[in-house]
Amino acid sequence: MTKLLEVKGLTAGYGQVRVLHGLDFSLDEGGVTTLLGANGAGKTTTLRAICGMVKAGGEILFEGKNILGKSTEDVARLGVAHIPEGRGTFTRMTTEENLLLGAISRKDQKNVQKDIDKMYDHFPRLKQRRLQQAGTLSGGEQQMLAIARALMLRPRLMLLDEPSFGLAPLVVKEMFEILTALNKEENASMLIVEQNAALALGIADDAYLLETGSIVMSGPAKQIGADENVRRSYLGY
Amino acid sequence: MELLFQQILAGISTGAIYACMALAVVMIYQAIDHLNFAQGEMAMFSTFIAWQLIEKGVPYWLAFLITVVVSFIGGVAIERIVFKPIEHAPVLSHVVIFIALYSVINSMAGFIWDFTVKSFPSPFGSSPLFGSTLISSHQGGMVAVTLGLLLLLYLFFSYTSVGLAMRAAAANPASARLVGIRVSWMTALGWGMAAAIGSIAGMLIAPVVFLEPNMMISILLYGFAGAVLGGLTSPGGAVLGGFAVGVIENLAGTYIPVIGAELKLPIALVVIVVVLVFKPAGLFGRVVVSRV
């Protein structure tokens, strides 16, 4: 399998404070990789660095080309759909406008309507809320909308920042089922950052464990999840 | 009753001026989420350009078109040169620059064209409209142009993807970047469009108030009042607000004995304050609902 994303010696920080101290990880085409770690480990910063939202150093190879230093909008145009913390919903706009915006930088505008209908098939609840202001959707619906909006880009890679955050356990379960299905059926590649390690390990192929800006352990998700020591010291379950 | 009707008609005709300006105000608010205090001066400067062209013998409509295009480019240039470098600065820095622009443009116009009052031609003539001396054909034309602009803007923002991208860039720049929108160019485009609309407003207003560097000061205030009354997020509301402010001003001047010409201007301020207290989103503005 070819590497879709390969990160080498990634450093990043905010002002004088360095948050990432040289990360190396990679993601296969069609694969799911998860970054696990506690609050402040640098998970979100890693995603932000890939999207050019923070100053970073090192190398980020996307489909073999270094994208480090590119602007956020250019990275998006390459087919990287980032669902940020807080979901990035356009709250003042309708559900449908949010979906349209997801596809706004695509060249093949004539297929957009077809994709919107497809999203409504995947997420029937969104269809009911079509013309509703997105800010008034429930937390779970907004997360569905965020995923649908990301898919509208027809992304080569999806970056998900804590998709379970603030959602009821049942909704979280439903969402991970949807993500698993998307990965299987659409062959969508995903990099998932999660605090809920059990869930993320269930869907991922590979896992990396982050502690204060460095990777302390990596390997196939199954193996990491089965390791007693890792579970006790890092994952807390 | 006859008097009331006449005063309302006169109010609508002055309201057309405010409506036109309110539309430009809302346009820039949509693009940058701020009010631009230099908006009136930009419109005044554009109008001077048109005046200069007409003086040189350029036919009216050609001068009109050139002015709109030049203003659009000028608006984009102001954004690129002055505001792009401070895009991450706090709101107050922007306000300071707005005020600086205001006085720079005002003095520049005075320097180039001096402060004597000039008359500006109207493409619609100044014959009475519908046999009434209270509304002239020019003012009728102004109402028509304002409504036409409003329709165009509505179509642009609701049905084009550039319009959608502009709205997204203004409402949520971080998310807009994540879907690949070039936010900073959208802002520049918003400036260009606001400057172009402002130039149209200026050229329509100038035949009524005469052209001089300070022509826009009170009009911008009324324009703000109209925009706030109708709602800063609603172009249609802003236009209606502009007309309403014109009518309110006229009726107050006629029926409340204390209010003469001297006290007319504070009415705009009273409208702004009352609206902000009782209906902060304006009469037609979208109340932003969000779950926390």
C-alpha cells in the first residue's frame, strides 16, 4: 500500500511555546490512523499543523508532496477535509448551505447536487433539517453535518478532531458506526484524534500514542489496545 | 390628511438617499463584520471622479460606468494595502484606520477639487413626478435604482456560489478556510462591491445635496440609522430602514413643533439608540441563534 500521508519530524508551537517535538507517523491510502493522548498532548495541534493553521517545521508529505507551509485553503483544495474541534459549523446558514459550502472549492460543480442527495440518504435527519439554521441543530446533528460537509469535498483524507466530544454515548456509537461504514464503503482515509481511546482503537488500523508532544508508542491498533501496560498507564481503561 | 400624505411622499424621496447609503453600509458589514466610517467619504470621492469625467466631456452613463469600475478597484486596493496587513489586529485598530481613512479621503478631495459647492447632473432630470412637486423624477429614478441594486444583491448572495462563499468568509473565516475559500480575497471583493455601491449612491445623492467634500457626513449617519433600523444583516431591511428614517425625519419635522431643521439630525441618532435598545438585530435582521 502507498502512503497517503507521511509526517516526518513535525514540530509546531504557539509563539514561544513549542507543543510538538518532532513527530513521525503515517497513514495508508484508505486506512484509518488514530492519535491518542490526554489533554494537552498535542493532538489538535498536529491536525492544525497539517492544515497550515499553526507555524510548523519538519515535513508533511501528502501524496508524496511536501505541503508544509501551504495555506489552509490550499491544503483544503488538495482534498484534505478537516473537521475541527467545535465542528466548524456555519451556524447562521442553513443545513443545505453548509453542505454547499463543503463543496465550494470543487471543480466539478455539476455533481454537487447529486452528492447532497447522497448525504441526505446517509443522514436522513439532515434532510428533515434542510432549511433550518445550522446553529439550532442538536450536538449530534451538528456532528453529522460536519462529517457530511467534509465528505462534500470528496476528500482524499479526512481529519477528525474529537468527533465524540460532547455527545451522548448512544450518539457517539452511531457516529462511529457511520465512520466505519464510510471507511469501508467509500474507502475514505481518516486521521482521527480522540480521547475516547476504546472507540478510536475499534475503528483504526494504526494507532499512535502522544504524550506532551512526542510519540511514546505506536503500532497496529489491535496490538496497542491489547497491551495491558499501555492500557493501564495511558488509556485509562 | 393631504398634508400627511405629502409629507410621507417627501420623506420617501429623501429616504431614497438614505436607503442607497444604507445598502452600501450593509454590504461592507456583510463582508467584514464592521461598520466602515469612511464609507461616505469613499462615495464622495467616487462622485468627484464622475464629476471630473463629466466636466471633461465624457457622456453621463459612460462616466457612471467608469466611476463604478474605478471605485470597485479602489475598494479592493484599500483592502489590500491598508487592511490586509492588519487582518489579525483587534477591532479597535480597524476603527482607528476607518477614522484615518475618513479624514485622509476628505482632505484629499478638498485638496484636489477644493471645498466650493458644485452641481452634479441627474440622468433622470428634475421634473415633478406624478404631478407632485414633492418628488421629482430624479428621486423617483433613485428609488428605482436602489430597489434594482437590492434585487441584484439579493440574487448574488442567495444564488451564486461566490455570494455564498462571501457570506461564509464573513461569518466564520476559520471554517471558511477549511473548506478552501480564499477568505482574504472574499474580503477584498466585499470592499470592492461596497465601494462600487457607494459610488452609485454618491452619484445619485449629489444632484440633491450638491457636491462638496463634506456632503456625506450627515447622510452617512442617516444611512447608519437606516441600516441599524432595518437590520445590519438584511440588505432589504436596510433599504426599508432608509426609507423609514426619511419618513420619520419628515413627519417629526412637520408635526412636532420643537423639531425644526436644527433638530432633524439628532433624530437619526435617536432612531439608532431606540432600535439598539429594543430590537438590537433591527426590524428585519436575522437574530443569530446558537446553541452553546
